[in-house]
Amino acid sequence: MNKKIVIIGGGFGGLSAAKTFKNKNVDVTLVNKTNYHLFQPLLYQVATASLSPSDIASPIRSILRNQQNVKVILDEVIEINKENSYINLKSEGHISFDYLIIAVGAKHSYFGHDEWEKFAPGLKTLNDALNIRERVLSSFEKAEITEDLLEREKYLNFVIVGGGPTGVEMAGAIAEIARDTLVKDFRNIDSKNTKIQLIEGQERLLMAYDNKLSEYTRTTLEKMGVKVRAKTVVTEINENGIKIGDEFISSNNVIWAAGNKAAPVLKTLNIELDNSGRVIVDSDLSIPLYPNIFVIGDAANAKDNSGVLLPGLAPVATQAGKYVANLIIKDQNKEQRKAFKYFDKGTMATIGRAKAVVKIGGFEFTGFFAWLTWTFVHIMFLVSFRSKVIVMLQWLWLYISNQRNSRLIVKENIDIEQKTLN
Amino acid sequence: MNKKIVIIGGGFGGLSAAKTFKNKNVDVTLVNKTNYHLFQPLLYQVATASLSPSDIASPIRSILRNQQNVKVILDEVIEINKENSYINLKSEGHISFDYLIIAVGAKHSYFGHDEWEKFAPGLKTLNDALNIRERVLSSFEKAEITEDLLEREKYLNFVIVGGGPTGVEMAGAIAEIARDTLVKDFRNIDSKNTKIQLIEGQERLLMAYDNKLSEYTRTTLEKMGVKVRAKTVVTEINENGIKIGDEFISSNNVIWAAGNKAAPVLKTLNIELDNSGRVIVDSDLSIPLYPNIFVIGDAANAKDNSGVLLPGLAPVATQAGKYVANLIIKDQNKEQRKAFKYFDKGTMATIGRAKAVVKIGGFEFTGFFAWLTWTFVHIMFLVSFRSKVIVMLQWLWLYISNQRNSRLIVKENIDIEQKTLN
């Protein structure tokens, strides 16, 4: 009898595990909430209208279509029963397993202020990205129509909370939209009057990088017209804007890129979670007392040899998925388990057109060459050959023309239509 | 003082009129419900996951950005006051005009059965296309999960109502999805068991073409696995399926491509409309007694010299937009108006991969060469250079690989997330 392996999640970790089982004598079931794998590092480009959803999302069934030992189920897992080795699905019964790989990822955390979510959307899913895109584009449209100057100011004020890579990338992209892309498109507003502020609680941007890169990022953003405010704490967000310390900024466009918490289903494991809701795993990424249950990627609190927490990055999840799948295969031969080792190939973030920061091993560099490296690496890791070609072309076009081509407000339209029908 | 011209609608007619005013001494305001111009002839390709929304939709502001005499407003017109020469907007006051060009298009008509709409979505807007895409893709997912054979049958039954170009194109594309694209992707269902039926009330498909082309279309569709049923009338549509005469077909996928009615705002003109809600216009496309108000495109009931109704096609709208704009310019010199003449460059419809029908003047042809012609013409008329390149690549990819790359179920996901949040 082949061992039954269940993978929850079709992100970098889950997909990497599933692929590693290719041609092995195991029966794999991959359960995912959506029918696609999302290339999350480029999600901000969908939110800022440079790429289309289908450029960075590929149907999981297509990716795994030639792997006959993998079954894909589009469903949501609502409970994990570790004692009796099964998971419960939202719509259809349960699935039992011999091995379970939990790769459910994280969502944004509002540090106990969940009521802020509706005023300050985060950026984790394709829907988040589409919501932000529509909100940003609609704001310019509303600013164009209104004759109330205070209201116009509210629509043209953009506040991004969180100075990590996502916050930096969003701030840079919105600055480019306001100053380059839209500059000729409007008649009543001067889109150069857009105010973009990037708020960070700690003392500098991109805390995972060295001070020099943080500094470069700050000055580059400032040249692009972004006001960077470090050591600044958000105290309130509502429908009118955001409060920072005692200062209230009127804004229709508050974007949240500040915190993460692991997916809620992990609570059903009934084991110790860290402050961010992640499962504290052993050195082989299994959970205590259950050597057949693994947690990988953003859902795991895993440490390297020196006790440093592994970062929530795609390469960590990908390597962990491959490691766990190989470990399960070796388990059949009763081999001793070796601890997971993350091989750090480097990290990078883009700030804007021809501007990025890269850190590879001891090397750090910035500017045009860093941006080329970023571009090359991201295209290389896109799942399908087709996406690679399309994204390359979209970027080439963006670089030459400064035009963003996915500037569609689709949901607004739903509202209008529904109102008309009612 | 420049004349104030208001254009309602950014489709083929409205946009063509706006562009014709380039460098003329007039002030143009274009009001549109969405922020994009939609290339409607390819909408079925979004519904069937071959193209992304942004491939066939371009921001109207971008298209007109270099035309300083055009102002674009994203809003909905709720009333046209012909006596006092102004229009009322849904959100912000009213706009007065010297000349008005009404190019509001049509939506689908359920022949008095508006309650059918929610079970049998039509295909007019980007949202319609996304809804149909999600419904079709979700049906395969649900058929994969369920163990109830009757339910599975319901999910794999596709019924398209209406044998015009849209119906034929949808039926052909769904047949290709079921038999080629998805064939390896599922484990529990054999997607070859998909049943696709195309229902037409009149005696043959594509009534606008000659009998020979209709016959070719029918046999081609039948070879692709589509059951074509002419002279068949729909008597009922509900959540379980569709009733044809006395026969009930259980189906989760009924798609409506049968009838059109012009946009409801035309009623506020308080003049004679035809059975499909279109305005009956004079030979110069103006409305009776108001030589400064024009109706063009799908919203107009316009006849050629021999009294034949002009069809609801993109070229008719485009030529009419240009004609009316030029007529308004000439009006300033008190020139005599000449009647509108439609120059028929031909019509075409695609059935599937390398299969299409084309009618140009006296010529009619079918098959691979017709399909190449269709492909070439459609790429040529896409608004932007970028769309041309991207769409060409997407089609090349589809042709080589049979893979459809926009197979994303995004809205399903919204539901799941919203439920989780609530």
C-alpha cells in the first residue's frame, strides 16, 4: 500500500513538496483554497496595475497535470485532527493521512485591531491586490470629479503602513503611478500633488537589510516623492484616514503592509504557537510528538542552527517543501532524519524603475544593476514558461512607455450594475 | 466659444466619435460607466479563460490622454433631458451640451423573463465574462469532488442559448476546454463526458450568414462534440437547469447569448423606441426634432438606403461615431447634412482552433484560412500596440499548447474569505 500524503496549501512550500513526490510510490492529495498557485513576490505589481492576475497565478491542476500520483482538491481545511490523522474539509467530509504537510501560509495581522482591516486592506491574496488596485484607481477618478478641495486631498493622500519589502515596493509603485503613469490622464487634478507617506514603527526601512541599504532605500523613495516616517506608530485607522501619534492624516488610501499572523486553522492542532500564530517546529520541521506532521513556510516558526528564526520568504518555503518530501521518502527506508538547513541565496527588494536593493551572501548592491538582478531572478522563478515571456514583455513595455496596462476598475462596476438591477 | 459636446459611452461608437474630434475647436466630455474601453468581440475569450481582462480592456483616459479637448468622466448617466439640453449623472450634478452623442450600447434581454438572468448569465460586460469563467471552472471543480453521479452530470452539462456568433463561439470554446485543455487535469471525472448543447430558436445557426456557412458551423461544432438544436424554444430556466419544450436538462451552466435590449437610460428621452428598446433615428442618426442629439451603435435603430436595419456590430458603431463627429464639425459651417452610409467590410465568427467562417462582400469562406483572417483582423483592431503583441502571444501559446492561462477562480475565493471573516 502506498503511503497517503496530504498537503495543505499550494503556495511555494506545498507545491515544492508535491513536485518532489514525482514518480515516487506515494499517493498525494493537495488541498488548496484557490484553484491557482500565486507567485506572491509579484503581487504588489497586480495591486499597482502593472501585471494581470493571470500573469502571476497558474492553475495548480495544470502545474501538476502530469503527476498521476497527485490529486488536487479545491477546498478549505477547517480542522486538523492530529491524534486520529485526518483533516476536515469545509464542503466535503474528511481526508485521512499517513503524513501531513501543513503549508497554509500567513495573512496580515492588525496587532489586535481587526476593525482596521476594512479601512486599510493588506496584500496577501489576489483579491487583496485587486481590491487595492480598484481603490487606488477609483481614488484618482473621484479626485477628478469632486470640487471639494478637502475631499480631493483625502483621495490623493496615500499612506502605506509598514516599511518591509512590500511597503517599500507599494510606496515606490504608487509614486510612479502618480508622477509618471497618470500625469497626462487627468484634466482637473494635478496628479503630482499626490502625497505618499510610508510609515514604519522601527527606526529604519527594510530591517532585514543592512543600514546602508535602508538608507539608500529611504533617499531613493524620497527623491521619488515619498515621505518616509520611521519610528512612527499608528494609533487609529477609520473611514476618514489614519492617526499617527497625535496627527490625523485624512486619506482614502491606507494600505497595510505591517504584520503577519499564521492561518487560523493552525489553532485546531492544539499545540504551542508563537506570538504570530506560527507552529513551533522541531529541527526536522515536524511538530512535537507527531513525526508524521510537518509545518513549513510562513506557517512555521523554524530556527536555523544558531537559533535564528528563518524568514518568511519564498526560498525558505520551497527548500522546506523539498526537504520534507525527501524526508518522507527516506522514512520508508527507516533512514535517520537530518535537520533542515536553509541555504540563503540572498534577498532583494525593488523600489521602482531601475532602482532596487540586493543582498547576496556578503555582497550588497543597489541601483540599476540590482534592479536588473531582481528582474532576472523574478522572471526565472515564475512557474510557467508562458508567464515568463508575458511578464518580461509587460515589464519591457512598462519600462519603455511608463504605462500600466491593467488599470481596470472592475468591481466598482459590479456595484453600479447591482444597484441598477435592484 | 467652443461648442460643448457630450458623448455617453466609451465603446466603439463613443470612442470613435471622441477621436474624430482630435484637434478640433470643440470641448468634449465623454461619460462612461467603467474606466475602460472594452473590445467586446473578444469578450468570450475572457469568459473561456484564454485572455485576461486587461488584454481586451484599455483605460479610456490612456487612449485619449493626448487629446486635450476631451475630458473623461467615470459615472453613469441616469437621465437625458432633451428639451433643456443636459444629462443627469448618478453621483455628481448634471452636464449641459450643445450636441449629444448617445452610444450607450445594449445589454442582454430575456424576452420578458428577467428572473432567468441569475441562472443563465449573459455576456456583455467584463464582469459577465468573469462570472461565466468562474462558473464554468468551478463546475469542473465541483464535479471532481462530488460522488453523486446525478450532481456530477449537472455540473458537466453546458447549455448555451442562442446560435448567433457569441453562442457559437462560446459553445466551441467550452468544447475545447472540456476535451483538450482539461483532459489531463482531473482524476475523478473524465472531462470528455462533458455535454455541451447549443440551443437556437430559429431554423439554423448564424442567421446573418448564408445557409452554407451555417451548415459548416453546425457540422464543425458537432464534430467538436457540441449537440446543436435548432428550432428549439426555451420555456423555463431555474437553479436546477433549463427546460426546452417539455424536456428538462439538469445543468449548472446555462449561458445566455440570445437577445439584446438597448440600455434603459434611453427611455428617459421620451421618444419612440423599437421592440428592443432602441431609438429609431433619422438618416443622419439624429433623433426626430432634435438635430443636435444623435444615437449610434447598438442603441440605435438605424436603416440603410434599402430600409434594412443596420446590424449591432463594432464596425457599424465605429463608422457611425466618425460620421456623427464629422457632421457636427461641418455643422459649424452650416453645411447640408448627408445621410449616414455604412460600408460593410464583412463579418466573421470563429468556431474553434483553426475553424471559422468569414463573409466579405460576395466572398464566403471557412476553415483554417478563415480562422487566420479572423485572427489577423481581430489583432489589427485591438486598441493598443501592447494588447496586439500580448494577445498574439497568448493565442500562439494557446494554439501550440492547448493551455488556457487565465483559469483563475477569484470570486469563489472572495466568498470563502468573507465567510471566514464573518
